[in-house]
Amino acid sequence: MKKSFIILFVTSLIFVACDKKPEIHYNTAIVEKQDLSTSITATGTIEPVTQVEVGTQVSGIIDKIYVDYNSEVHRGQVIAELDKTNLLSELASAKSNLANYQSNLNYQTANFNRYKTLFNKGLVSANEYESARLSYEQATQQVSIQRQNVQKAQTNLGYATITSPIDGVVLSREVEEGQTVASAMTTPTLFIIAQDLTNMRVIANIDEADIGGVREGQRVSFTVDAFPEDVFEGTVTQVRQQATTTSNVVTYEVVISAPNESLKLKPGLTANVTIYTMEMHDIMSVPTKALRFTPNEMFLKEDEAIVDCEAKDKVWIRDGKNFKAIAVEIGKSNGMFTEIISGLKPGTEVITEFEMPSMEMEGDSQSRNPFMPGPRNNRNNNGKPGNANANRAPGR
């Protein structure tokens, strides 16, 4: 604003020095209805909505693999098997121990019943009776423990058969037949399965300066380098609260739906995202610069006048030869255009800016700019003023 004032002041001095009233040209715009929108841009990564890492809870050697990359699988389908030799042995050992302890329980049950009968008749001491009862209870507990061991061995044997937990497509196969997997500390990943590739999503990283305008339900368009001519549509489905800081740059993850009926979108592609934070249709608006325009009395002609008002927001129109201010109520803006809620009717012509004429020097008779340097005096070889033709050759 200060710079513009200085330029206007200097220009005014030029015209005053020239003693000439400039011919000012005023640009105008028509108040009309149009669409207003604002947007922010970001980048993100395309990924399936549901993606499952399939692993195993037991260690062993991969015996069989029944699927490969891009294989379509169904829930419960066998996709791999581990070698079951050791697991079958553990199950057989657990069952054998269970049978052994079950035999001991049968003996201790019969012995306890016998001592109980004798104790009721007073033929044995209380100490002998309590000892028989204790042995019976211990045998019962041992059988319960061995039954749990058998169940655990059966469960581990079941884990050796790897099945798909969902209907989907195999994205990744991390093992080969004959490879040993160990699950002592962490569960090893064998496969990565995506549930539905026709329903993808984009995880976009939005800068902290822009995240305030992002809301669920906003329209999104994005492109990928693999198909530069195609524009894909989506919707903001989630704005995550967790911030991520990388090199002192704070971003937030925004989840965007990405329908993929054509299957062009592949997991891992980089998406160039445009989120429309504001979209308004058929809104009466004017160029924003019309709200900043103010006529200058210095450039008025003798028969022109300014009719101002005290409104905070106003635009200017030409009322005959006068400049008239119209108070308006404004709404949202996209920077270039601003919504007009009230105060103007469609079709009204408002002033947006003025243009200054260019000044050209036309010989000595033209008024000279007082801020321009004057002509340099021509001097002869002795440093004294001379005429321009002094050094010309004769006859020229």
C-alpha cells in the first residue's frame, strides 16, 4: 500500500509538472453468478483399504506353497503348509502322557473310594484317609494339565496349515518352499493380502498450514504419474489427529477414498492430490480488486464528483459522470473473486481499477518529466561549449 502511494504521488507530481490533466481509463467488471472454489495440494500414497499380513505362530520349514503374487484367494483357503513332523510328534507325546495320567487317576479314584469306605467303618485312621484323598486330587489335576497340553499340540499342528483370513489378492509372497521360519520373538510375515483392489484409498500428507481447512466429505481429485492423462475422483474420509514431523516439517495424514473399478490404481503409486476446501456454485460475485478500488480526486475532471459512503465493504460504480460508492455485504472469497451476499444486483457494472496513460517525449516542444535527467551539453576538445556541426567534415 505504501509503495503504491509513493508511485501515485510521484506520478501526480509528473502531471503537475507537465501542467496537464491525464486521461485515466477505468476498467470495469459485471456482477454475475459463477462458481467459487479454493483448494490445497499435496502428495500421498495409494494403498488398499484392507491389507492383511499373514504369518505363522509356530516355527518350522515351509513344506508347500499354493499361491503366488496376484493370486486370488478366498477366506479359509489353504495357501501354505509347514512341515508337520515335529508337531505330530509333540501331539502324540501329549496324548501318551494324558493316557498315562488318566490311568493313574483311575487307580487313585478306586483307592480313595476304598479308604473312604474303610474310614466310615472306623477301620483306618484319619491320616490314611486324608493321604488317599490328596493323591486322588493330585491325579485329577495332572489329567487336566495333560488335556491342556494335548489341546495346545493340536492347535500348533493346526497353525502349520496357513489359510487366508480374507477374500482378496496376494500382493506379496515373502517365503519360498524349504525356507525355515522362526516365531520365537516375532511373527514372521509370509504373505500380504489385499481385500479389494477395486476400493483403494490415498494417504495424503497435509502441511500444518493447510490442515485447518480440511474436512471429511470434501471432494478430491488426484493424478498419478502412471496415467498422467487420467484424473481420479475421491472424497476425504478421515483427518487423523496424529502429527508427523520430518526435518522440522509438521504434516498430518488425511485418508481419501479412491474408487478403482478400472484397476488402474496400484498399491504404492504416488498421488498428486487436490483437496477442494471450498466449493460454491452459482454465487453472485465480483473481482476482489473491485473491493480495493478507490477513486482519486486528483484525477477527476471538472464535471466529475465522488459520492462516498461510510460502509466498511463497498464497490464503486459510475452514476452518470460521478463515482458512487455502493455498500455491500461480502461472503467467502477464493482470492480472485469474492461472494456478494447483498447490496448489488446481477448485471451491475463495477469499477475494478484504473490505468495511467504512458508518457512519451515528442521533441523539445513536449513537456519534459522533471524527474528525468536533462540533455548532456556538447563540448569541443577545449572543454568549451560548441555546436553540434563543429567537427563535421566539409560538405557533409
